[in-house]
Amino acid sequence: MPCTPVNIRSLKGQLESKLSKVECLRDGICKTDVLPKCNSSAQYVSVVVSLKAPENYTNWGINVTKINGTTSPQSLVDFEQRAIEIETSANYVMNNSAHVFHVVIDGTNHSLSGGEQMLSHESTMQCVPGTAPIEMFCGMCTFYGIIENS
């Protein structure tokens, strides 16, 4: 598919329409970014699709002072369910990539060049300064050091 502004808009619109049916988007648990990019010769388009927790995901906070060792607080259960739903949605996109990434532009069918082996995915987590990703949480950073006389 030639990389033209019209084709990019059509591609992005079709992908966003298909992705809108993904569980975490439908439930308002995540948002998506569809970022098409042209190669240098403008002969093909690569696409990055991101499923992200919304910016206000910090509202998903967990009050660890209420964990008593026998039951999980509802905030922890809710957080885990949201994280699992985003992961399940990402897996759906990967497992159904032939459908998700199939588009029709000017009456021509376009699909993944090179097939599904051309797909890759990664999970990332952005934490606020002073914290670091640990599994699906951001934990506080504590630094220890030894100061020696020199």
C-alpha cells in the first residue's frame, strides 16, 4: 500500500474502528494510539498500536496499609482485574492480528506483509520519578550507599 495521507487516514480509521471492540477499550479501562509510519521510499506503512492505561491510572492506587494478610483490599483486586483486562486485550489483538490488521483501501485488500511473524509486542510501564516498575506495580526506590573517607 503506497504511503499517502489519504491511505494513512483510512488505515488509521479502520484500525481504530476494529480496536474499539477490544474489551479494555470498550470498558474504558485502556486507551489506544494507532501510529502509522511510512518507510523512506513511501512504499509501505508500518503501524504501532499501543494499548495503555489512561493517564489517571494513578487513581487505581492501592492502600497497602489495609492489607491484613488474610484478604486483599478491593482496591488491589480492582487493580489486578484492570491490569489483566489490558493484558487480555493485547493478547486478543496479537492472536487475531490477521483480522485486526486487514484493511481495504480503494477496494484493495491489504494485510500484514510477511504474515504474523512480522508482529512483535512488548509490555512497558511508566512510573513516576522515584519509583520503578516491579511486575505490574510501581514501587518506591530506596538507595543505600556507603560513604568512605577519602
